[in-house]
Amino acid sequence: MPARDNFHSLMRIGPVQIGTYRDHHGRTKHAAVCTADRCGWSADFASRSAAQLAARTHRCTVR
């Protein structure tokens, strides 16, 4: 049986990718994840606009 695709409505702002998913309580959440090498930043948000704002203001600390 194939793995279930949990994320939908994916978008990218710079190195940050934003995806929408449902948590184990059935609530819609939005995850923002930096895809740059060795960054490791990620955060969950209740609204898509908050995730987009975090993606626009994220600065990688890895040099």
C-alpha cells in the first residue's frame, strides 16, 4: 500500500516551502520549511498568511 500524501497546496517563497496538511485532530495546519542545506528551520502555523510572512522574513543563519 503506498504512503499517503499528507501535504497539498504547496508553494515556494525563496528557499522556504509551504505546505498545507491536517493534524491528528483533523485541523488544517500550514508548515513552512527551509530547504537550504544545513539550515533546518521549520515551523507550523494556524493560517497560511502567517506561514507566508514567516517565509518572506526567514533568513538562514548558515553561511
